Amino acid sequence: MAVLAGALALGAAEKNHELRSPDGKICAVVHTGETLSYELSREGCTVLGRSEIALNIEGGVIYGGAAKLQKAVRSSVRETIESGLYKRASIDNNYNELTLTFKDFQLVFRAYDQGVAYRFVTRSKNDFKVLSEKAEFNFTADRKAWVPYVRQAENQFYNSFENYYRVMNISSWEKNRLAFLPVLVEGEGGLKVCITEADLFEYPGMYLSNNEGGSVLKGVYAPVPDTWEQGGHNMLEKIVLTRKECIAECTPSTIFPWRIVSVAVEDKDLLENDMVFCVSKAPEARDWSWVKPGKVAWDWWNDWNIRGVDFEAGINNATYKYYIDFAADNGIEYVILDEGWAVNRQADLFQVVPEIDLQMLCDYGAEKGVGIILWAGYWAFDRDMEKICEHYSKMGVKGFKVDFMDADDQQMAAFHHRSAQMAAKYGLMLDFHGTYKPTGLHRTYPNVINFEGVNGLEQLKWAQQGTDQVTYDVTIPFVRMVAGPMDYTQGAMRNATWHNYRPVNSEPMSQGTRCRQLAEYMVFTAPLSMLCDAPSNYLAEDECRKFIAEVPTVWDETVALESKVGEYVAVARRSGSTWYIGAMTDWTARDMELDLSFIGRSGLKGVAFSDGANAHRCASDFTLKDITVPENGKLKIHLAPGGGFAAVLE
């Protein structure tokens, strides 16, 4: 790593500080003086006009306008981050940095080739409260945006972070309506601008609003909870009754989050964006080799609905031994016991239903080489966190899927941090479900192996006709997935066209083709990836089962192929010497030419799952054929409406 630095003492007058990305194409200009603001451009195209930022601290202290600048320090970093739990094995972490020092705080800007990030750093020696934060994103003109509103119009800080995107101009933003991050905006010249955040440890997450109806989006933050009660789903949630007058109660060691503005020239560039991972706090120098990515045989999506057995399927030992046998026979690393193994409505993870012998199942799984993961509601997990982690770690449990946080205020952000620390202490992995988007905790604590914060396949258990999951599927890789991995829970073997789809809780189906479900294992990133369907359904589909069981969940290399947000997406990922190709379309049938010439090997051979000739009528129709990539590296494929394509190239 090379670091170059220099300092210059400065006065209090208005001054502009220019910071460029390593390739020189992205330019941030930070303005200090009566206000603290910045503007952003890429090769002359405006990304953001002058956008004001500030923190309002209790006692009249302002981190922002009119603060006297003491010095400006510039530095450059060129390094490589190694990671075995990501979409590539190594990441170039190259940036130029500007640190502005004031009496009470510092402001740090980083410019990457992929965008810009900034954060505040306190210099306070005492505890303090943040009353409010100003974060503006001035797009200077009415722009098209992909907006994930919070679902409920009232009590918007009680939020599952699951919704479809409203595609609209930002001037049409509903007043007093919040959207959770990430948010995507189409900028000048077709640039795509994705706003999100990282290092959310002990500070509330940011929402965006546009109450003025113009071109400026503004940050909004949940105030600190003051009083609350147990309630919600099966008494597993924290229901906030009243909130304080501040958004954060801080100590001198408080880490403020990075505000990230990623900039993409082509839509596909968003698929390769690494900014959240790069700016996030590095992990402790300790042995993380016990963190094992892999796939999970999942019970909940299919309502424990298996067939061809001589016992009644459900939440019982026989069913879970059957799941363990299925996982062992197919090289699947984990089985999850989702909601139901602990006594309902008690919020006590030590009260196990009598039909389950957890120690026996852990031992049985260990004999078969299959790990057990337990679902846990937030309230139950938080009330006895260390005792729970110690007890179940000794039993042989490999991790927890923690659910129903449904908030990102300061207390909930601290819960995620504390949970990651505690789980790591006892050698447990965490899949945060019912929560906000990733903010880099998966880099800081590699045992935090997945997140929800996505309107995933589970919605189709109850969503009504007219729900468009297919278009959502080809949107989230450019928006939600910019933040990090997502627990989408793909792998459905019952597949439906637009007209044939209907909600069925015990025998649910996906929208789109069978090949789409296969492609999602490459297109979507998830180090811990679910097989959502029942073993019975996979056992009836030998080719698909084998493919899903063998596809990796982490990658050595990722290359984005031709893609367009909301229409189609294609990606190539390498594991070892094998390349995996995934492509998906919206409800429009599409012919695509995938340029694989970057692989650099002529006559590359493999197998491909393609939509069948009748997939537009029978969504489960597919073909499996040997393929050879032409010498020019350009592979032609056809996608049915709602279709997909999946290939393995050796």
C-alpha cells in the first residue's frame, strides 16, 4: 500500500477543494465557508450540483457551515483487498482522499473510479447528541429514479425494507413519503447514480425524501427510541412507542457512516461496483477460516411439504432427518430449521417444541457432514444473546437466521454490530433477515454471511395476480445488490407464466421460467444461498438439482455482461477454472449475444440450460445441451418472456 500525504494550513474564507478519482474522470469539489457543501461530476457531466451537508450537535455545535477550516490533508491509497466470501477473490481498493480538519470534527472525502464517499469524524472528547443531519443530493434537473418506498404510510421507521420499485421522475416523489436505500437515479448523459451508505455501526440508517418536489433529495433519519414494547409478529418484534429529540447519542469513539454516491457510465458497471465493501471497516486480524459459505436446504418456503415418505411431514425429527439426508446426498452444506422449532409466542429460544430433539439433529447432521442453522426472532435473540450463542454453539449449531428487526434506528444498528461480535465469539454465522440492506458489516465481520433487505421470492407465497416479480428481478442487481449480498431465496421448481401465476402457500410457485431460477444463482450474490423448494420437488428434477447443488456461492472473478436496468441482466462469474454464465430478461422475449471473449480461450465447451420452445406457455420447459462458444467468443442465446439462461463452461 502506498500513501502520500501533505497538509496546508488554511483560513476561514470560502474555499474550493478539488478531489479526483485515480483515473481522473470523477471530480468532487468540496466547498468550505458559510456552508459546507460538495458537487460531483464525471468527465464534464454533472452528477450532483452543490449539495449541502452538516451535523447539528446538541449545544449549538454545527459540524458544517461557518466552522473554521484548520487544514486540508490529501492522500492516495493503492492496495488489494483479499476476500474469500465475495463476488471476487481480490478487490482493487484504489482511491484519493481529502481530509478537512475543523475544530470539532473532520470531514473525509474519498474518490474512487466508481464514485465518491464522505463521512464525518468527531473530535469531541465528551459524549454528545446528534439532533439532526443534513445530507442533500442535488440532481439539478428532474431525473428518472428507481424508488423503493417504505410500505406503510404511517410509522415509516417501522419498516421491513421490502418493496418493489416505483420508476418515476423525482419531481413525482410523494410528499412525506420515505424511501429506503439504495436508490438509483438516471443522471445527465445516461449516467446511473446509486446512493447508499456503509459502516452503519451505532448510527441510524438514512432514508431519502423529496417534500419540495424539485430535484434535491434529502436524508431523513429515525430518532432514537425512548420507550418501546414487545409485540409484532408472534411477539418477536420491538415496537417503538415514543422517540427522543435526537437521532443519535454518541461517544467520542462513535463511527459515523459513509455516504456513498456510486456513478456508472453503463448500467452493467453497477454489477461490478465494490464501493460499499471497499470503504467498510476491515475485519480483525483473526482466524475466520471457520466461516463456511454454501447452500441451505430450506423448509419454510414449501411449508414443510414433502411427499413419498411414510411419516407426516412437519416440524418434527423425521422431517428434519429427511432434509439432512437430502442435503448430505447432494453435497448441500446446511439445513435450516426456520420458524416453528421454538415454542410459539414465548420469545424464548430455550423453549424447544417437544417434537424436536435439537441435539440429536445436530449430531445426526455432523455425522452426515451437514450443519444446522436455526431461525431466531429478534426479541428472542436479543434478550439472551450470549447465553443463546454459547448454548447452541456447544450443541453444534453453525449459525442463526435472525429475523424481524424491521428498523434501522441507532439502537437497531447497534444490535447488528453487537450480534456480529457475539456470534463471532462463539464461532457462529449470521444471516440477517427482516432487516435493512448491507452496509459493510459482512466485510468487518465475515461471519455475517448474508442479509435480506430485498423483496424476495417469499413474496410469491401470497402476492396477488398482477404482482410483477420478474421486472423486479432484473432491477435489483443494479440497485439493492450494489449494497451487497441478498437473501433472495431462489430455486423454485414450480414455475409460472404471467397468466398462470397464483399465490399458493403450501405449494408456491415462481414467476418466470425454470431457467430463470437457475440463472439467479449466478446473477444474485449470496454466500449463504437457499434452495427454497422441497426436497421432493428437487428429487423429481435430476438435472436442475445437480446444477443447483454444485453451483458455487462465492466467486474468484466477476465480469458484467451486456445489461440494462429493469430489462435484462447478464453476468459471468468464475470459480477456479470454471466459468458460470447467468442471464435473465423481463417479460419481453429477447435474443442476446453474450461477449465471452474476455475468457481468452477459443472453442470453450460446456453445458447450458435454455428456455424450451414452449417456455412462453409452460414456464418449466427447458433444454439442457452441450455447447461450444464460437471462436469469436460471442454466444447467441434466446430468452423466453420472463426467461433465463444458465451455463457452465469448463
